[in-house]
Amino acid sequence: MTRIYDRNVAEPAEEHRASPRAVGGVGPTIIPDRWLGAAMLAPSVLVFLALLIFPLGYGIYTSFFRIDTLDLSTGGTFVGFENYLWLLGNEQFWHALKTSTMFSVVVVSLQIVLGTAVALLLNSSFKGRTLVRGLILFPYMMPVVAVVLVWLLLYNAIFGVINYLIFSVGFIPRVDSIAWLANPTSAFIGVVLVAVWKYFPFVVVIVLARLQVIPQDLYEAAKIDGAGPISRFFDITLRELRDVLLVVALLRTIFIFNNFEIVYLMTHGGPMQATLTLPILVYETALDGDRSFGRGSAIAVVMFAILMCVMTVYFRFLRKEDQK
Amino acid sequence: MISLSMRKRFTSVRTYLLVALLLMFVGFPLYWMLMSSLKNSSDIVRLPPVWWPLPTWEHYDELFSVTKFGRWFLNSLIVCSMSTVIAVFLGVIGAYSLVRLKVPGKEVLARSVLLAYMFPGVLLVIPLVLVFSHLGLINSQFGLSLAYLTFALPFVMWVMRDFFGSVPVDLEEAAMIDGASRLEALRDVVIPQAYPGIIATSIFAFLFAWNEYLFSAILVRDHDLMTLPPAMANFASAMDTRWGLVMAASTVATLPMAMAFAFLQKYLVTGIGAGGVKG
């Protein structure tokens, strides 16, 4: 790849350097080839249109039809707002909305607390810190299915390690006292724990990055003023972290609220619908069992509306940040 | 009176204790997965648990000789490689164009990339099933890799956009002043410079695809064309008590991740920071 211009990379001739500015009368990054720019973007735009925008529109369109596997070729029958009316009167939908909200709030709060605590720990100096920082990312990178399978084994009521440990400590009378995933309350707790375990490293990474840029003299100054470690934590660390925690909470809420895989693979929404979230309801309505694509789409559209509300808040926040 | 050095030592002991606790919390499930895959079937259900088994490879043997695990592994490789290659190629040139070239409406476009990236798969899956079934893309590995572009392409574009934005413009300018066309400058100057970033991004895009379950479960029903995640999920429910086999499968499915891990150390944090929205 030796080309003539490689040799001159280090010291471009002075008269050449001036020429693009003289011709275009603009800064160095702006080049007249706007057609090339468009051509380079076109394939990606096409993919977005075909695989995101069109399906999105088609999903909204479908929500006004009664359509199941049998009328796939005909496109179903137009029913207006029938699917939405069905939705509003459907107890399961409201239940799933509640479950999803509760699940997201609990999981995200725990993730933020645990993630921040771990980030603070990993921000203090100790031997092997870099290695530990890498190791704790493992859960985050592991395939969801593998994560779920391991935890199913750990939760096993008869020979699972979790029950064995609780039993050894003496909290339960018999090793098989807790049927983790068969009981509504413990199943909910169980799924929350797995979601926290898998996704808290994300919070650690983001918070740790922010912690590292907090100016140390803030702490020094506070120390001189006589602030103790607790007030330093609240007045400096937490205040500095506030914005980043807000963004992380928002992003994680969006993600967990729409997460299908963890909950579905662990419990299929059971037992007795204790872990039935909206994504699982979409799946069960449209893609499993009775395959009502129209009704499933209606639920998805409602979820999309919720998503857009949260995103609007997020973008408004970003814009405020940019202005700072 | 506690002296300063004693207090310091106390703090450091506390730190190490907490780190040990953290590593146990994070590491125990992984340890248990590996150990269970190496236990014989009776040790798996034994109580008290066998913490350190005499290793047996029988489950790995069975995994590759009796089940179609090798096939599914290969399918995953094919689908994820296809989507990664397409996403990286399109994403890199697209991101470059977004950063360096004057394209009308590129601010809107940049923002839609982020929006696209945050878009949850569960909202796309119904229309994709309907559209794909019209186009004959159900049960197609190419179709599945197209579906994976919905998250892989915005991810690559988003990360590479940041990356190109931080690379100084001088080198490529100099190349073009010396007579290289923009595309030549891109190929010979910009991309070689961006290699580390491109490789890290590719690995992340690959891993996200490797870990994906929903699209794969819905769009590919054929037993022989399945990728690992849905195959393993079926596997577990069909073989309720074959935990050794299931754990061996989980361990092997985690391997590419572990390998990428060793390789990626340096980039992990950047990649997750940019990509953590999904996944």
C-alpha cells in the first residue's frame, strides 16, 4: 500500500495546505463531494427504511386488522379500533402493564444501587484492580440462554445450590422448602435477581467512567472544610454522579421494560402470571398459541407509545446537557 | 487511639473482602456452570453439592456426537458472521460519511441512528414475521442475518461515528492534497488508522448477534437451520434432567465470548459504554 501520498503524510507542502480553503472558502472538513456522502449513506438508510421504518409502520397498520395465520396471504380484515378496545377491556393487559412496570422499577433500582456501590469499590485502589474490572463484565457478555440455564440449575428446588445454602444457614427447615420458580412471589424475586446479576455491570462501567473524572481537589477542599466521608459522599460524589445516573436509569428502564428473553426463558410468564410482562404478552398473543397478529400489534403499538414518551424525555435531557 | 497506618490497613482489608465477595457473586454461577458440565449425572443431583468434582468429559462427548450441537454452533457462526460483515461494511462507510462529508439532513440521520439502536426487538418481531413470510425469508439464515442488522447496523454506525469524530482529519487531508481521491484516502489512510476500533466494534456486533434469542426463535423454525440460543432453550426443556449436557452446551456457547474477552480487554469499556443500550 505504498502510495505517493503516504510519504508526504507527515509534512504536507505549505502551498497545498492552503488550497482547499482558498477554493471552497470553508473549513478543512467540508469537501465538495456531497454526492459521495449520500452514496455512502444510502445503503444504511435503505436498511433502516426496509428493516425498521417500514416494519414499524406495517406494525401500526396491522394493529387495525384482524389477522391470524390463516389469512396471512389475504392480509386479514380491517376492524378499526377493535383490537385497541379489546386491549382496554383485557384484564391480562393491565396486569402485564403493572408487572412490567414493577419489574422495571425494582430491577433498575437494584442495578443502580449495586452498580454504583461496585463502581465506588472498583474506583478505590487495590492490587489486581484492572483484572477485577474486566472479570465483572462476564455476566453482561454471556449469552442470555446460558445465563438462564445456569440459574435454573441454581434455583432447582431439590438439588439447587441456593436452597442448599439457605438450608445450611438454618433459615429453612428442609433443603427443598422453597420451590423458587413455582411460587409467584419467589419466582418474581428469582427473575429480578437474575436480571440484576446479568445487567448491573453496565451500570458499573458507566458510573466508573464518570467517577474517574471527578476532580480530586473537590474532595481535598471539602476535607479542609471539615466534611466527613459521609457528607463528602453525598455532597460531592452523588451530586457529580446525578446526571449520569439519571441517563443510565432511563436507558436501563427502556431496556428492561422491553426485555423479553430473561423473563420468558426463566418462567414463561408464570407461575399464575406472576411474571407476565408486556413483551411476553405480545409474544403469547401474536406468536404463540392463537397467533392474533392484529391484537399483538396493538399491544406493541401501546408499548411503542410508552417508549416514545420516555425517549422524548431522554432527548430533551441530552439537549440540555449539550447546552451546558 | 487508632494510628493512621492501622486505619489504612483496616480500609484495605475491607476493600479486599468486598472485592472477594463481589467476585463470588459474579463468578459463582460461571464456576457452577463449568463444574456441573464436568460432573457425572449422579454427582449433579447429589446433596450436599459436589463442589470440586472428578472431571468427566462424557457430556461434551455426547453433546457433539449425539445431539446436533455442532450443527447449531455452525449455524450461529454463519448467521452472526454474515450480519457482522454486512453491518460493519455499511456502518463504517455510513459513519464516515456522517462525520466527514456534507450530507443534507445528517443531524436528523445521526439522531435516528440512536433511536433505531434503542428500538426494542420485541416491537419489530411481529411485522418482521409478516413481511418475511411474504418474501420467503422465514427459515432462512440470510433472512435472520438481515433481522440482526436492525441492531447491529445502528450499533456499528453509532460507535464508529464517535470513533471517526475523534480521529484527526489532517492525515486524510494530506493524502487527498497529494492526489488521492476521497475513497482512496478512506481505504489507505482512514481505515488502517481505525482498525482497532473497527475490530472491537465487529466483535461486539458479533457477540450481540451470538446472544440473540427472540428473532432467531421466531424466524427460524427448522431444526437443522436453528442457531444456538433457541436450540439450547428447547434442549433444556426437552431434557429436563440432563443438566450435565445442558451445562456443557452453555459452557461451549459461552466460549466465543470468553475468547473475545481475552482479546478485547482494552476495548471492553468503550464498547459497552457505547453499546450498552441494548443487550
